[in-house]
Amino acid sequence: MRPYRANIKRRPAPRGDFSMTILKRYLPAAALLALALVAWWWIASLEAVDDLLVASPGEVLGAFGDDHELLLEQSWVTLQEVLLGLAIAVVAGVGAAVAMHLVSPLRDAAYPLLVASQAIPIFVLAPLFVLAFGFGIGPKLAMVALICFFPVTVAMLSGLDSVDRELLRLTRSLGASRLRVLRLVELPASLPQLFSGLRIAATVSVIGAVFGEVAGADAGLGRLIFLGNNQLQTPRVYAGVVILTVMAVGLFALVALLERLAVPWKRQGGTI
Amino acid sequence: MTRLARIALPTLVLTALALGVGACGEKKDDLAPESAEKFVLMLDFFPNADHAGIYAAQAKGYFEDVGLDVEIRQPPDPAAPIKQVAAGQVDLAISYEPEVLQARDRDVRIVSIGALVREPLTSIQSLPSADIKTPADLAGKTVGTAGIPYQSAYLQTVLDKARVNPDKVKERNVGFNLASSLLAKKVDATLGGFWNYEGVQLQQEGRDPQIIKIQDAGVPTYNELVFVANADALDREGGRLRAFLGAMSRGTLALERNPDTGIDALLKANKDLDPKLQRESVKVTLPLLLPAKGRPYGYQDPREWDAFVSWMRENRLVKTITTAESALTNDLLPGEGPGK
């Protein structure tokens, strides 16, 4: 068994230092971002770089001002696709992982296919999804779900496998049924791994939505970026990309927040 | 908090979030039975000025007048329109004459029933600094293409007619990035951009592009955009297709009378389009949307089509077909054919 660590708590920072702590934590990220912005500005201002091809940060800010209504509208469409697709991926991924964990022939059969499926280029699938799910939100959800399904499933599976053998033996010897072991021991123990899979899924989900929208959509950021590119509206394209990155970071933070709620023992530094 | 709750809580939160979002943004399911006759049209690309006549007909209610509830869809990929119409997934699709002929060459059961844009839009575009005024100026230059075989053949024909040694011209596949590779000076010229779209765009951005239309440089003329139907559905669907083309004829005339009818409808349905670009593009495209003198709307010249097939055969782009006979019909055009 692992050593008992529940009493070792982090020393709370004195109240006066609170803003300093925040500053220390986010200063490197802010500095890097600032550096990247300066580099971007510099490249955009170069004589040799055509301003139709590279928009400066100022022009992108301008696009946020001029197109805010359009950007907001399209972002909302994409956000819906991302959240719904992600939810489908989580349900399907956790379900598939549990099924594969419980039924090992299923695992032997499905796992290699699961890995192989990741090599299929998305643009081959896009027309098939349209054929299967029509032209509404369906193919976009399928695309997001497909991209997010893999990290969720693989993480959940390895989480289920990582359970302390001693603990498993103990609960079994105490007469717990297979499902009870799953519910009381394996599922809680796999949560930290599941959440690391979810973090990856959250960040790549926006890519799925963009692919889905480029393959025929009436609205959405993916379409806006594709069409903007086609119309040489570079500032608008960059604005769309900025929103996508914010969306990905936001989803990542949301997953981290859910993890704090769901896996409090991890934060406290204890074991199950 | 019990362990179960720890697991259940985030799941619930996520599900609730998803459901909430889903409920707000519920889309109308197009599987629902329709009383009006649904007619699905798949475009060749994202909506743009080439489609202004379609939007004009829709805005004016000309489709409704003939009992058609037209739904406009965008293709998931460039090959989709012909595939989907051949599979019977859509009633009608917009594609390109060369693509139609290549599909017929592989015995895909489709047929072109009318021209939307009756001349080539494909062009060779360059910036003034490259100094390409005539095809002969291409010697020693790099030309970006989209990697489409028949467009590479256009380039060879253009060079051949201008007596330029093809070894002196470098072709580079730039995929979808025609305009950007030109602006970034990665290529001296591009072949594949439409003069009524990319050309107008560069003009509006003050880049003063030099444009050579391929039909002016030795490539036989063809219908850039055509309406493609399923050949096996022609007997059954003939009435509806005829009705559609009739409404298109009226829509195109309405567009001529007042271009704003089409442009406003196009822009309203697609808020991410650049209004300035689309307006100018409609203006320069309009003559090619309108029927040629003395011909019905949508007329496809069988002799032009045959000449194009000959050119394609010479360039080994088609193998089995020798004429365009099986690829087109004018019988469904307004005032044409046995069923008028």
C-alpha cells in the first residue's frame, strides 16, 4: 500500500501574498503571449509580407469590432457542436472503455480497430458522414465525437487497468460483485486518467467542429474561416482562429474545474 | 459526498450542459414529411455570385410558383455534387462540364440538363511585377495550379498554342492556395482561379491583376457550370427538372433587371460573404448567366461539347467516349424538347 499522506496539506499562502501568487503563476504565460504578439506584429509589418496574407494584431482587433455580430453568431453555432459532440464522445468513450474492460474478447477485437481508426484522414470521412447524417448538425457532431472518442476511451481504459491489485483482491474477498467492484473501486480509481483524456479531447474538439463545417455548413466558425480565407479576409480569419483557441482553452479549464469537483482526493494529495 | 455522487456530478453537469445547449439550438429536422415538393439542389462550392440567379429565383418565389420547395446545399467536397446526384441523394447538382464528361467517361449515370455559366471562368492570373501579358510571356515562369489534371492540360494547350517550350515553364501544385501563393510570390502566375472571382478580388484589393481567359488562349470553350441530373431519373423527374429550369430562366432575367434581388438574397442567406466582392462579381458574370442571343435559357451547344470531348481525348483525359451525346440534353430547357 502507498504511504498515508492525507495529513500532509499544502501550506496556505498568507493572504497578503495572494496577488503575488497569481502574478507568479501567470506571469510566464503572459510574457510568452506578449512576446508572440510582438513577433506577430513585426512579421506583419515587414515590407516583404503581403498584408492580404498576414493580418496584424491591430487589424484582427479591428475585425473583432467590425464583425462582432457575425463572429458571435458563428461562434455560438460552433460551440454547440463542440459541446454536444464532446458529450457524445464522453458517453460513448466511457461506455466503450467499460465494455472493453469487462468483456476481454471485445477488447481484443475492438482495440486494434480503435487504434487503426485514428489513421483515417478526416476528409475521407466527411463525405461519408454527410451521407449518413444528412446536412444538419449531425455530421459535425459525428466529427467532433470521433476526434474526441479516442483520447477518452484510451485514457479511461488505462485508468480502469491502473487500479491497485491489492484493493481489487480485498473487495472481491469481501464478497463484492463484479459490478460493485466496478462502481466502488475501478470507476473512482480511473477518474484521474479519464480527466487527462478529457483534457486532450476538450482541446481537439474544436478542430473536429471546424473540419465538420468546412465539409458543408450554413454557419459556424469553420465555415467563416474557410470562406474568409477564400475571400482574402485575413483579419476575420484570424479573429475566428482566436475565438477557436479561446474556446479550446475555456473547455480545458472547464474540464480542470470538473476534475477538482470529481477527484477531490487527488488535490488533497491522498489516495483513494 | 458519496463516491457515486463524485462520479455522477460531473457527468450530470456535462449532460445538462449539452442538453441545455441542444435544446436552445435545436435545428429543424429535414426528414420531416413535406407537403410541398422538396427539391434539393447541391451547389458546386460555397454560395457565391455564380449562384445569384438561383437566389433571385428563390427570393422572387419563382420556384414556389412551379410547386418546388428548393433547398440549397453546399458540397462536402468538390467531387460530391456528381456523386450525390448519381446516388440519387439530391435532385440536381451544379458541376463543371469537364467533370461531367469525365464522369460519363466512367459511365456514371448523370446528364447535364442546362448551363448555369455558359463560358469558361478559369483563367491565368498574375501580378504586374511578373509581366505576363500574353501566354508567350509564361516562358521561364512558375505557374501554380490546383492539381486538377484537366487544368494542367489547359496549361499545356495554352503553351502549345503560344509556341512556348513546356520544359521552360514550371508547374507547381498549390492546391486551394491559388491567390495566396500568387500574393506571396511563390508562383509567377496561377491557372485555375476564376476571372470573375479571384480576378475581381485582386482588382478590388488594388493589385491590378493581369488575366488571360483560357478560352482566349487556345483552350476550346465549354460551359463552366452546368446543372447535372441523374440520367435514370430523367423520365420520372423530367417535369420537375423542367419546372426548375423555367424558374431559373425567370430568376436570371429578374437578376438582369435588378441585380440586387439576387445579391441581397445571397448575402442574407450567407452573412459571411464579402458584399463588395459579390456585387462586382455578379456584375461581370451576368452576361454569362443570361442566354446567348437566339438561344433558350441554359442552352448547351452540342458542337462545342463535342469539340471539347475531342480536346479531352487528345489530352487523354477521357478514353471511352468519342462525343458528348450521352452527357447532355437540351430537351428540358424552357420552350425546348418534346414535353414543352
